[in-house]
Amino acid sequence: MFSVNQGDVVTLTVSVPSVDNARGCNGIGHGVLMDTYIEDGISTTRGHSVSRTFMATTAGTFVFVCSQSSCGDGHSSMIGQMIVKAQANPAPTISSLSPNSGPPAGGTSVTISGTNFSSGATVTFGGNAATNVNVTSGTTITATTSAHNEGVVDVTVTNSDGQSATLTQGFTYAGLKITSVSPNTGSTSGGTNVTIKGSAFQNAATVTFGGVAATNVNVVDSSTIVATTPLGPATEQLIVDVVVKNPDGTTATLHPGFTYSVPPLSVASINPAIGATSGGTVVTISGTGFTTALNSAVTFGGVAATNVTIVDPVTMRVTAPAHAIGTVDIAVTVGGLSVVKTAAFTYETVPPRHRSVHH
């Protein structure tokens, strides 16, 4: 008697020694006959061997006997059994989930990766049945999370034959929240690239700093957003909240979230750079370090400008004073700091307007 597993490839060999002395064999030799697998029988003579290879596709116990009925007096005792053990389908396994977190309300579409998933498989998150379960292949299942309290839960896939696999602490239920912003300080001029960490971020979420929309917002995954800070406030309130808003309307606020610092005072450009000697030209000054928290002043060739207004941290607007013809420096002072833009503005005489003569 011997046993194999269902699905095994079996080679059965019959060898007859050259000195076989079975009484009455008369040189016929021996063989094997077995139901299902060797129904046509195989046989060989003294001093030879014969083999038959087959796959054990059917489970059960199969009796085999000598196929040569005239091999001698011992023919009736030449009997045995082959046992084919039934082999169950392999159990499923889970390797990963994407995403692996979502809100307690459920509704997160999750892709489960693993092996040996079968049609009709079910999925649970923390014991609660998932919906929209679709076995797309033996290695992939898509499903929608059910509602669950906040926390980390096991994820279980159960095949239709009852075999299951569990990914321990495979999914995190977490409400929308912001846990950190890094870096959490930057220039009031904006342009600081930050990474926002938290949970339950959704694709197309928006971000604001002090109520102003960030740029280049990219939801990397449900726990990470990268963004670029907008212009900061021109006022003395330099610490602002950071707010993430999901497309479903839910919001999360980190307070305090980000601190704007005033960068060094600088002047980058003057527009327009030409005006009348009589003054009155409205000039926009672009630069950095402008703030309403400190007194500001501007001079054109040493003469004070009027209507000095801080538009935002990088923009100042003034009215040029009267001055003699020529090119002059512009000096910008904010608090106790000053910076000079040399040869920044040119005064010209405005040609008089001539009335047209009608004949």
C-alpha cells in the first residue's frame, strides 16, 4: 500500500527479477492492473521493467492486482492499494491594502492584494462586512469599507470554501485630522513647500493658511499632503491656522498651524519707473519684508513719498513726490531697517498738451 496527494504525478514501475521462480510462471512475468489509473494494465517479463506515469486526479482508494492471471500459484496474493488523498484548495493570504486607512463612516474603496482569492470571497473590516466586494483576480480584491469606530482593525478575506486569511491591524479607521505641518514656519512672501500629516485626506482636498488658499496641493495618500504656502498676512498676526477641507465638506484645523516670519527687507522692482517732475505718479514697489506691524516710509531722491500703503507682504504702493528732472534713488524704510534701490526712478518733464485749432 502507498499513498499520494491529489494532483501528484505518480510513476509506477513493475520490475521482474531474472531469477523469478514463481511456480507456474512459465516466463510470462508480472504486471499491474488498477481501476481508474491503469485500466488497460501493464506487464513485463523476467529480467525487465515497465513503468506507467499518471496524475492522481481522483481522490480515493484504488486496488491494484497483477495483470497476468497465469503468472503462477501466487497470483491471487499479488494485490495492493494506492490511496489518493484529497487536496483542498490553498488558503488565501493577504499581503497589503491600499489605502490602509479611512474615515469611521466607511465608504473607502480599498484594493486588497494577496494570493489564492476565489470567486465569492467575502471581506470584513474589524468584523464588519465590507460592501462592493469584487474578486478581480486570484491576487486582487476591491471592496468598500463598512462603518466602524476609530481605531486599528483586522482585515479578513474568507473564500467560499471557508478558508480565510487575516491581516492583523491591517486598516486604520481615523477621522479627518491634521497632526503636523513640516516645516511649520516660513516667509510671509509665501512659497514655502510643506508636508501636512494627518488622516482621512481625500483626493482633491484643499488647504488654506490663515484663510488663504495654498498652491500646488497634492494629496499623496490618505495621511500625507504636500503644498506650497501662499502669501502670509501683512499684519502683525503672523501665526495662522492650517485647514484641510475634503471634497465631502469635512474639515480639519491645526491651531496654531504655521508661523509666518518677516524676511529681510528688499526691493526687487519699481513700476512704473518714470514719472512727472510735478509728482503724483502712483508707483508699485515689489520686494520682501513689507508689514503693517511697523511704520513704513519711502523717499524719492531724498523727498518723502505720500500715501504709503502696504498691499501685502511683497507689495507696497506709494505716490511719488515732486522732484527736479533726473534719475533718483528710492529708499524704503520699514521699522528700523532701510534698503535703497539706486537709480530706480526717472523724473521727466511732461510735454504740454496743445489744443487743436479749428478753422
